[in-house]
Amino acid sequence: MSALWLPAPLHRRIEASVRAMLQPQGSAPESFESPAWEQALVPPDSVSWQLFKNPTALFIGGVAAVILELAEPRVRTGVWEHTTFRERPVERLQRTALAAMMTVYGPRSRTEAMIASVVRRHEHIAGVTPAGEPYRASDPTLLRWVHATAAFGIAEATHAYVRPLARRERDRLYAEGRTAARLYGADGAPTSQDELDHFLAAMQRRLEPSDIVFDFLRILRHAPALPATARPLQGLLIRAAVDITPPWVRTRLGLDESHGLRSWQRPVVIALAQASDRLVMTSSPAVQACRRLGLPDDFLYDRSAPSPENARGPG
């Protein structure tokens, strides 16, 4: 895998578009370049660092994760009644994407502080589903589901549209999420593909259809989630996300073939996702995190790059 370098004007436009996806309105830009030498929750030679650098796979995987989350009635009610998605969907998506980037690439001290803030907010979120079932956002079972669906989304998006993921890579990806899961309160979250498969099977009886799933997809299709230059691709990426959810989930939710990719659209998504995996963007969290650890900008794009053992910092 080699880095992709585009003509400067085009590169700048693409980089600005990706940067906007991670910048909630009214918030100061988050720098991943400091403090120098501070490690993240996972190391730079991890599978997580390789996969999360791809903005196309991140978008597709994130949408797939939300579809799965909304299939669980307690999570669905909590998200729909206690978040700003319906009123400010773009801001909500940006904050979620930024949190994912911090969890993978952020300096550990700031990441732990961010997660602690989320945990404190969860402590005050509770309610009852329309069917009369109580829920708490701090419920470890629900946190495990949210954590597992996020990891599932990026793994499946990469496997379907970027490159095949070997079993050992999947196992490493899920194991690398153990620290973040513990900090979020999702103790017992899957740490291997086998554990994830068993968890999905155990959750089958909990998942159910809801009009809210279709509301989510409709809102997302019309929201300016991507910058204007990339907006024509937004519908394709949403369809790509539907396609990577498990077939039995799609059947249960009523997501038929009309919600997925057409045959001619799949090669377009693959080409975009593969190009995104090679494009070095200096303002991306992945590249900034590499700089923080003394690694070259193309470390995650060039397999001949120096070993991350050289990124331990002075002393």
C-alpha cells in the first residue's frame, strides 16, 4: 500500500472537506499533534490506527453502527429522546466522529477526560421505552452494544469496500478496544470475532423494527453531513452502510434491496474507499497523531516506514 498524492489544489479541497466532517459548529478545532510524545489508548502499529484513518470507511461504518443501535429499543429511545440528532443531525454526527478519532488517535490524557465527560452525562439519562421498558444510558449491556456496533461498522466497511480483513486483524481490532470499553463502562464488550458473533446472536431477540430507523436514514440523506463538493456521494455511502449490516438485521428492520447499493454503485464506493485509504491529509487526526509521536506523515500509508518503537519519546 503506497500513499496517494494529488495535485495541490484538489488535495486542499478534499482535505478541507474531511476536516469539516470533524469540526462541530462553534467548537474550537481539536489538535492531535500535542502534547508531544504522549501515547494514545492504542499504539500506532495497531489495526485501529490503520482502519480509522479512512474517512469513507468511517462514515459508512458509522452509519451501519447507528442502524444496529436503533434496532435495540432501549438504545433507540435514549438516542431519539436525549440527543440532538433530529434537530441538529450534522452537529451530532460531527461530535460522534470526533469522539471516535479521539478514542483511537487522541493523547491519552485528553481522551480519558473526554470519555469521563461522556460517562457523567450518561449518568443522568434514563427513561422508559414506548413499550414500557425502563432504560439507563449507563447500563453496561447497552454500552456494550454501542461499543460493539461501532467496531463492527468499521471492520465491515473496510472488509467490504477497502480490502479483505483477515480473522487475526479482526481479533486484534476488537481486542484493541478493551481499554476504551472499560473507560466508557462497557465492561465485557467483545474482544474477538468469536465474542462479537456470540454477542450478535445473543442480541437477536432484542432487535426489532421501528419507523425511527427509516426516519434516521431519511434525515441523514437530506442533512448536509458531507461538504458540498462531496454531497452527491452521500446517498451512495448511506446505501453502502445498509449493505454491510447483517442480512438478518436488514430483514427484521424491513430494509429491502431498494435501500442498498445498485450493482453499478458498488464499484464507485470501492474506488472511493480505496483512494481514501491512501490519501495522506496533513490535518487528519491520524497524521497529526503520527507527528505527535515523531512518526512521518505517511507512516500509516507506507509499510516501509520506521517501526513505532522509535516513537517512544525522549528518555
